[in-house]
Amino acid sequence: MKSHFHQQLEALRMIVLQMAAKTERAMERALKALNERDEVLAQEVIDGDQEINELELEIDRLSLKLLALEQPMARDLRFIVGSIRMSIDLERIADQAVNIAQRAKFLCQRPPLEPLPALQRLADTAMDMLRVAVASFMNGNVNQARDVCQMDDDADEMNSRVLRTMIEYMIEESRTVERAVQTIIVARCLERVADQTTNIAENVIFIVDGVNIKHHCET
Amino acid sequence: MKSHFHQQLEALRMIVLQMAAKTERAMERALKALNERDEVLAQEVIDGDQEINELELEIDRLSLKLLALEQPMARDLRFIVGSIRMSIDLERIADQAVNIAQRAKFLCQRPPLEPLPALQRLADTAMDMLRVAVASFMNGNVNQARDVCQMDDDADEMNSRVLRTMIEYMIEESRTVERAVQTIIVARCLERVADQTTNIAENVIFIVDGVNIKHHCET
């Protein structure tokens, strides 16, 4: 039979996974709203953020309680501190989903710009990174976590490509300026999601191996 | 005589304050490089980021050690967890300083745009928030921390104002597009600094009063 402490740790793990699933879904829906020009869906993403914020508070409360009452050691301690960090990153990724949904609402009301393959690839990369990072947390899989760190360079490159293309548009045709600026902001949001996902992956490596690879993700 | 544990807590506090001072200085220098078109200074900010990253790792190590060996309770526990959170925010503010320094390097090499009062006010607000937030941590002053949360609305408003002005520039005169886009990015970096500073202030309230006001900063 599991001890009370291990039941509580398991409960913490479940809340973190729930927050991760909701954040993943918020990102997916924000990108769908952007692609399909769906203003109603965009608004749903914005309204749903409150629920994700509440899960962050719940993770904080439970983590602190476990740290105070149970005097955890080694991997249990790293898991609890890692859960606090993970909730910070998930909350910020969910904020980026809200930000993208706000841009989607603006862009819905204007004629579409040309499709942008670099933006699509950036969105795909950011979502892949997020899914793999969450899976690596779920399975304690350090190799998956290391894969996430490798993918971040591609996200940076795609973000620069979107920026260059949008600058060309704006120079050629001043009517595109407002839409191009909103698109640049979407790309930067996605690039930030990629960065925050890299933090999650580093955090998984910290929990599992007790090694801090922050700022040395390549090692 | 202070116990060994309290000496270690004091050492943690000193490293956090050192990291805060270096981050404040990086932001000040990045903004100076931008205003005075000083490419050498911008490069110094970029090169100096490594030192701030190392302080984050040191805070992580010491906090974990204290959590594992000393079984802290109540305010001491909140202080240690709060220090981990604070180092995350400071590191991200320092990253924004690097980002601003990169834009400054780009903008130095082009003719200056008209002075932008909204950008200057945004920079002043973000720096005020950062200074007050760090002071509130240093003195455990909850009232100062609450002041910081109030200032964030002004930062959001100034960021929107810069965005609108830059869009007008680009529509009127396509030669300004590249510089205007870089300026929009600077304003967004500053707005993020304001957000991350608000996180620091919320964290101070959590450490001192044990109350979590995340997502309810106005209360």
C-alpha cells in the first residue's frame, strides 16, 4: 500500500498533467482559431485561461504543503520543486495562447494575407515541442526531454523567417502593415512557447537525473 | 549567534540581491545603449548575461540544499521557494535586456527615428517597477510590492501606444519599416519586463504574508 505521502505526490502529478493537457489544448485551439479565422473559438481560448490559472494556484498550494509537512528528500524533493517550476512555464504558455487568440480575433476581421509556410512550420514545431515535453514529464523520459532542447533552434530560425517576410510585405504594400505586425507578434508568441517548453524539458532532466542543464541545454 | 541554517538563508538572500542588482544594471545599460546609440555598450550587455545565468544556477543549488537538509517551515520555507521563483523571473528579465541590446545594435546602424515619448515612458515605468520590486524583496515590504502591481497597467498602455505610432509610421513611409518593427519589439520586451516584475512583487507578498495573489493582483 502506498503511504499517504506518496498518494499526495501522485495527486500533485495528476494536477500538473491536467494543467499540461489544458495548456496544450489552449494552444491547439488558438492556432485553429488563427488558421480557420474562427472568432468564437478565439474568444473561448481567452475565457478558458482562468481555469488554467486556478490549476497553477492549486499546484502551488499542494507543493508547499508537501514541502512543509513531509520533509521530502532527493527525487521526491526535486519532483515537488520541479512541479512548481513546471506550473510557472505552463501558465506562461497558456498566456501565449491567449495572446495568439487575441491576434486571431483581429486578423479574422481583415482579408487574409498569403499563407506563410514558415509560420505554419513554427506552429508545428512549437506544438511538437510542447507535446514531447509533456510526455517526457509524464514518463520521466530524459531522452525525450533532450530532444525538445534540440528543436528550439528550428523555432528561432522560423521566427526570423516570418519576420523577414513580413518586413518585405510591409515595404511593398503599406495596406498590409497592421496585419503583418499582428503576424509578427504571433510568431514571437510561438517562439516564446518554444523557449518555455525548453524550460519544461530542462526541468524534467533536473527531476529525473538531478542535473541542472539550464543554460547548457546542448550538454 | 545565528544558527548555521540562518547563516545559509542569509547567504541565499545575498545571492538573490546580487542577481537582482546585476539584472537591474543590465536593463539600465541596454536602455542606455538604445538611447545613446552605443553599440559597444550593447555588446557588453549581451556578453554579461552569462554571469547572471550562473547566479541563477547558484540560487537553485543553495535553495535545494536548504530544502533537503534543513526541513524549513513557514516563512523560511516560503522564502526559499520564493527565491527559486525570483531567480526565474530575474533571469528572464536579464534575457529581455539582451534582446533590447540586440535591437539597439541594429538600430545604431540606421538613421534615428523621431523620439518616442511613449517608449521613454514605458522604459521609465518598467525600470521603476523593477527597482521598487527589488526593494520590496530586500525590505520585505508588502506595500511596495502592491505598488508595483498597480504600475503594470501603465506599461500595457504605453506599449499599445508605441505599437499604434509605429504602425502609422510604416503606413506613411515604407523606409521606416525595419526600424519601426525593431522598436515594436523593444516595446514588447519592456512590457514583458513589467509583467515579470509584477511576478516578483506577487512573490514578495507570498513570502511575507503567505498569501498567493497571483492572478488577483488588484486585491
